[in-house]
Amino acid sequence: MAFRLLPRIPKLGLKPGQFCTRISRTLASRLALFVPPRSFSTNDPDSLKPATRKDIFDGFIPLNEIQISYSSASGPGGQHVNKNHTKVQIKFHIASATWIPEHLKPYLLEKESHRITKDGHFIIQSDRTRYQLLNQADCLERIRRMIRERLSEMNKPEVSAETLEKHRQCRIRENEKRLAVKRTDSMTKAYRRRPSQWDL
């Protein structure tokens, strides 16, 4: 991308000889809010490849296995909203997705049924910003977050019967304490009340 030298513009605060990179820096800083950082090693050529294990998810989403479509966003924005296709929709088939762990797919079909079509396609869309690239990054990050959350739910250890009984006994004791405090407060209020003729 070529940059043109500009004279001093008071509004932007640019001096002669400076490159007009403020817009690029702003766009990059906003994009960093949606795209998680990934560490790559320049000495290892395999660091740019997705994980080979089928039972883990490393955040890599192959673009050739998802369908990305663009449309005009709704809401305020004037001609920018009407003329630019900034709204992004990502669609993929869960059963045939090689980047999703196999043991997670039935759980996704059950828990994310409101986002899945009858033929098993997961659909997510975003129009949070005025930029198509940022909305696409937002969709991808929401997919990553959803998969990680569902994996965390599946990997939770089962609660034993002994632990459940301890929780039940704790709730009973807390309820008894609450009722005792309530009775004490009721008696205190009764003693403060002026006696009537029926109490004499």
C-alpha cells in the first residue's frame, strides 16, 4: 500500500514528511480486539499449520471449510450502511468440519440448536462495526469462544453423590439460620410495640 506525503493539516496534526498512517493504526488496533494473538516460531515451519490431533481445538479455522457471505447492515449509518456490504455471515457444516473435535460435535448439535439449520449448518453473523474485515474477525472469534466454552463444559468433572449431599446439608443449615434470625427479629419488633388494651 502506497502512502502519499501530505502538507501540514491542523485537523490531523500531520507535519510535512510524515506518512498518513493514523487510519491504518486505528484499524489495526480495532482488529486486535477481535483477533486473539497467536505465537509463531520463525524457526519452525510447522508452527503455521493447524494441529494434527482430532481431539483438540487450537483455534485454527480453515477458510476452505466455511462459507462467508456479505450483505448490507441494518440500523443507523446513512449511505455507508446502504451502499457497503459490511454485515458478515459465516456458515459451516458441523458434521463435516475437520477442525472441530469429533466428541464435541454431538454436544454442539444439542446445545447450539438455535443456531443450527435442519441440514446441520451452523450460522453466525456480525454487523458490530462499519468495517467488513472487523465483522468477519468478530464472527471467527465468537466461533472460537463458543467451541472453547462447550469443550470446557464437557470436561467438567462429575459431581459425586457425597459432594451433592454436603451441599444439601449446607443449604439446610443456612435455611435454619435464616429462619432463626427472622424469628429473633420478629420477637424484637413485638417487644418494641406499645402494648394495647388486649395485652393487659
